[in-house]
Amino acid sequence: MDFRGDERAVTVQIGAVLLFGMIIISMSMYQATVVPNQNEQVEFLHNQEVHDQFKSLRGAIIESSSETTARPSTVSLGTRYPSRTLFVNPGPVSGTLQTRELGDISITNVSTTEAETGDYVNGDDNLSYPTKSLEYRPNYNVMQSTPTTVYENTIAYNRFDTGYDGTLSGQSLINGRTISLVVLQGNYSENGVGSATVDAQAISPATRTVSVKNTSGRVNITVPTKLSVGEWRDALEDDGELNDPESDDDYVYSVTDGPGDTIFIEMKKGVTYDLRVGAVGVGSGVDDPSAHYLTVVDGASPRSIAPGDTETLTFEVRDRYNNPVSGVSVNFSTSGSSVSIDTEESTTDSKGRIRVTATGASAGTAEVLGSFDDETFDAEDRQDAGVEITVSSEEATAGGVAGLLYENDAVARDGDDGDSSPGGVEFSLRNVDSDSVELLSVVVNPHDDSIDGLSDRVDGGNDDPGETELYVESPSGDALVDYQIAQNEYVDVPDDGLAIDIDESGDLGGSNPVVGTGESARFYVYEFYDSDTNVDMTGEWLSVRVTYRLPSGLVDAKTFSFEANAQPEGDVNSPPTPRTTGPYSVPEGGSIQLDGSGSSDSDGSITSYSWSITNDPTGQASLSNPSSAQPTFNAPDSVSGDTDVTVELTVTDDDGATSMRTTTVTVTDTDGTPSPSVSMRVDDLTDIQTNNPDFVVSYDIGDTNASFERVEVRADSTEGSASGFAQQSTSRGSVRFQPGYGVRQTFEVTIDVIYDGPNGEYVESSRTVTDVADARNRNGNADLSLGSSASIDAFDVEDRTDTGTNAVWYRADYDVSSGDFSRVELVALNLNGNGATTTTQRTDRSRNNVDIIERRDGAQTDYRVGILVYDDTGAVVDIQTVDDVADGDGP
């Protein structure tokens, strides 16, 4: 067989070559297109991962700004591509995370009513802080238009060459009335492929809030930023447009370009803002801030004491961020011999505080002076602070403090403004003591918190009553306080009242008026506003605190609460205003005292009271002493279901005019529906050293029905004005009261169970207990644990105190059983007042080696160390404590 000329093998070879060529071409196309696309997807996913990590980083920086512990966050600097056998990858992606200079963030045109703090918070120069940004820049191989991910001034965002991409978290710089400046400091730089850990550590935790308001114009905030004005406007507005006149919560007035790379934020006028500044450090080059100014934290000057009495004054050293500084030496002295001082502490404690005890030596006035520099004391110097103390004479102490009496004549009137609403209030006080009094200051506090402004709204005028914010008529001469503001503006009334110094506040004023024995002074306060709306004050309640001075120099104050009556027309006699404290509730067969003593007559006096029953479905109710201000209502012995009885009060004034008012007494059927039971306990966690009563009031209300509305809890000192009030909509739970002062005073703690009946709300059940604010629990606390409640299985305490350095240290192990549980609270309560107190809450059921209090002052003094268990309603269901001397031994 002849194979010459047969070319079939050549054909096979050619086919193999063509196939190999196609494979090479396909692989080349895969390398050129598919591999880059897949790698771009890897880079995109990495970029998304960095986005999420910057959310956590932002949160760590903001949260650490108010804490003492560091908060770590991780950022993936780079990424690697998937391994490929036949194809080629570029090198792994790397990235750089580093801080960059940003500029100074500042707040200007501000002042504060905190007297000594005002030496520092004074407007323009001091409240400026250098801050930095933290930026991540990736070196992607494929992905185009890669963003730089940035954290700056509480905002995290992506910055592209074309602008901002709002894909990350929003701002926390301004939240309602709170302005929170978070300053970032330090030098941080990390480059590579792996992960970088950023430890955000507060170098000045924002533990102090300062109330600030505008001095003139508006409060201004200058923010260094790489974002545009429009981007900041988007971040700052929550709903609708900025400066929305219909919004009570819109406090940002405008956002405009500032000098250089800054934006300029103007805040709404007439508002008191809460300013907090925290400094956070990352990386190296971070220095702890030094002492910057001294302030007084337990009340303003002046104080009044008797000879031999003592007064504890608390000073606080703060840094330039308004936060406390520990370990600072403060020198104390007095400006006169009327007061002697005793300083037990040499440096400020962990809260930046140092206390000095002033003792009255002789009648007169002296100032206790504190300073942490060695220069001559200067009241205007931010490093100096003083408290004026007046020591009364022995005769003045024996004769008692002068008295002012409210004359039950408050009336709402319209001033000389262009509005017809009676937005002003007038009232009189009579001096009923044997000494004359000099009126010093007035604090006006409407009970309705929505009333937030005061302005006479008069341009010019004669400075008469109704043409100034405060006018006082007295036999010695009149005084006025007038704030020279535009007609459409008002003076902000804070939630705790507007404090007016009669001879210093406002732009126009006079000397302090003097009221002699038996004489009266009339006060004119004009006019109140709810935002920009004039408030009709008829029927509104106010509290007024008046401070005055006796001829002996003793200073005292009294608080009056009253309701403004309707204004009379012309010279016609104004009818009396009847008032009752109802509606009332009484069980069948019981009795209750009705009260009409709050009735008043704005232009005279009440001469008679007359009570009558006008509607009694049972026909068996009766009244005892119906012509008295406080008669007794006698309920029928039995009713079928809760029954309302209508009672009418008629009052007559000294001109013969009468007015009537009805109220309702609900007679409850105790056979069918038992009254609610009230079980309660009061856990006393008082910090004696800082004069801070601390009560946890737990309760359990049983046998409620569909009429149950809420629980009202209040704590009132029986020896002073410290108090607290809270409402709860649940029948079981707890509230916490920290009134700020009143240590070692007796408090009455009351729980009222409020029902809602056909004629409105009433108290169905009530219980009151007493407790002394001394860090010890009262006897007779109820056990609120249920069968399903968690309980303490184990609690072991170790005293690790170092007596040589005065460092108290308690450590504990604890274990809580299964059952209803929300948290535990570990407490170390100093019982003598010369050591630190600490409480801390945890949500884990079991922990070992927990430091309850660590290296705080108070060695060799008595402590109460313990654990409280809270169930899922918030009520305390178990407690275990041990008393111990902090000496490093035991307990």
C-alpha cells in the first residue's frame, strides 16, 4: 500500500495548533477582563468593609469621649486577591490610616450663669480647641475613583474627587439643645495589608455639662471641615428645613461658609444650651490637659451661717475642656476674721473636687478664697474662686430669720406690648417679721416647662410696671430690671427658673428695695412666652424664690408657689377665686377632709366658706363643719359600685361678691373592688462626701383594676428643699432620685396610685415611708422578689485597701441565679463622709474579680459594700451588703 501523498497527519497538527491558539487567546481575554473584574469586586467589598469599620470607629471615638476606658476599633488596611493557578494577580492591596491636621473647632458669643465658670466661659477667646481628622486611603489596583474614608467632628463619610458620599453615620455635634464637641488629638499612622487597631482613649472625658447662652446676637460654632456647607446642612437637619419656625426642636438657625476650610453654624436665640467638650487621643503625642480654672459646684455665693455653725464648700478644678482634673493642690484663705476654715484635703480627688469647712467665728461677712496658683487672689482670674459667707449676730440668730408672706393676690395682666394676652403676673409679699428686709434677687419658675421666655416686648417706654421684665414697688423706693432686647426676642427661662439679681441683672436696674416691718412689696413680671407665642398666664402656676438680707447681714430665701388669677376689669370688684384640692376618693363608710383654703381674692380677702352636697345618688352622704375652709365628707356605709357625689364650694369676699366651684368625691365599693396594695422598698446609696443623696425606690402595686392610670413617686426632705418627683405607667418597677444635696436629712418617700374615674384623676391608694440620707437602708423594706425572680447565689468581697496611700480598693466575685433579671448594681458606700463612694451597674449574672471601687480616697473609714439585683421590671429583688473598715483586711 502506497502512503505517499497522504496528508492527514498534517491536518491533525494544524488542528492542534489552532486549538492551542484559541486556548491562549481565551486565557488572555480572561486575564485581561475577567480577572480585573473579579479583583475589582474584591476591592469593592473591601471598601464596603472599611465603611462598616468606620461606623464602629466613629462610635468608639464618640463614646470614649465621655468614658475613662479605651475603646479599640479595627480597620482592615488592605486585602488580598484569591489565589489563581494559571492567571496572574497584582500585588495585594495596601492602605494608609493616619491622622491629619484639621484646624480649630470653637464656640463663641457665649456666657454662662454658673458664676465662677463664667471666668472661663466668657465669650470669644477661650473656647477654641485644635482637632484632627482620621483618614483611610486605599491603594487599589483596579477600582477607579476610590474614596478616602474620613472621620471628623462626629461625622464619618466617604470623600470622592467629585464630593461627599453620605453612606456612613450622621453627626452628633448638635442634638437638640445639647452641643457636644469631640476633639481628636494625637499622631497615628499605619500602613500595610493587615489590620490596624485604633485605641480611642479620652484624655479629658466629657463628664461636665455647662449651661451656656448667647451674650448678644447668636451662639456661634466654627467647625473646621472638608465638607461643604450644603453637606453639613444635610447632616444637621432632621426634618424639613433648618430654622423651621413651626419646629420647637429646631435649634440650628443657619449654616454658612466660614474663613478657610470651615463652616459657621448660628444657633437659635433665646435658648440655653448644654455644652459638653470631650478630648480623645489616638496614637502617640497625646498629653493630659492641665488645670485651667477653678469653680464652685455646690451652690452660689452668698451663704449664711450662725456663729459656731459650719458650712462645707466644694470647689472643683477643671481643664480647658470644662472637665475635672484630679491631684491639683488648691490653696485656701479667708478675706476676714468672721470665718475660719479647715482643709482636710491637700489635692483634688478623682472628681476634681476639694472641700473646705467654714466655721462662723463672729458676726460679719468674709469670703473663702480658693486658688491653684501662687499669685495674689483676683476674683476675675479663672484660677481663683470664692464663696461669700455671712455670719449672723447672736441676737439675730435668737430672734429668728425675717419672714415674707405671700398675700394670695397673684393676677395675670396684659402689659404694654402689642399683644392682648394677659402674659404678665403681679403678686405681693408682706414682711411679717420685726426686722426690715432688703430684697436681693428673684427666681421665677413657671410650672409649665413649655413656658421658656420672658420679655416685656416694649420698645422704649417709661420703665414702668409692664414695660420691664421685673418691676418691684416698695415703700423705700421702686426697683426694676429691664433687658434691652429687640421686641421679637425674649430672655430664656430655663427649666429650673430664671434667676434675676435685682441690682445686677439686665441692662437697666436700680438699687435693692427695702421692705419694713408690716410693709408690702408688689412684684410685676412681664410677659411670659412659649417660644414666640404669648402665654395667657390666667390659671398658670408659678414658683417664686425671693432672696433677702436682714440688717444683721444674715441672708435668707423663701419660695412661694401660687396660681395667677384672672385680671379684674376696671375698678369693678374682682370676684373671689374658689379652689378645691379634689377630685377626692374615699372608701364606703370612710371620711375625708375637703380643702378650700387655697381660695383667694385678688383685691381683698375671703370672708366666708359654704359647702353643700348638690348631687348624691345614695342620699346618705353628709358634711361636718360645712362653713369651714376644710370640712369633713362622710361617705355612705355601703354603695353598689363606685359612686360619684358632687360637692359645691361657695366663697364670699369682703365686698360681698361670691363665686362657686364644684368638685367630686368618688365613694368606692370596697366589697367588689379592693383598694390597690402598695409594697415598696427604698435602697439608700447616698454619696455623703459629695452631698449627693441617692435613693432607689422600688415598688409593686397589687389589686389594680381598669381605672389604674399611673404611679407617682416623690421624695421630699423634711429639713430642707431637696426633692424629686417621677411618674411611672407600670404597676411594678423603680425610680431613682438624686436631688443633689440634703445628706443626713430625713426624706419622706411617697407613692401615690393614680386612678382615672368619670370625673378625672384621683389618688386611690398611697403610702409614705421615711429614710435618712446616710447610705444605710431603712428598717422595714418590703421584699419585692417573686417566685420567678433572680437571686444572689454567691457574693464574696475582698478588701485590697492600701492604707499607706489612702487608696480604698474593694474587689468582689458574684453569682446570680436564673430567673427574671436585668442587671446588678455593685456599691461601695462610705459611711463617714470622708471617703469616696462608687456604684456601678453590670448586666452579666456572674463575674469574678470585679473592682467595685479602686484606689479612691477613704482608707481606715467605714464602708458598706454590697450588691443589688434588679429584675426585668427594674425593681430591686435581692440585696446583700457587708459593713467593713477599709484597712486591707477582711471583711
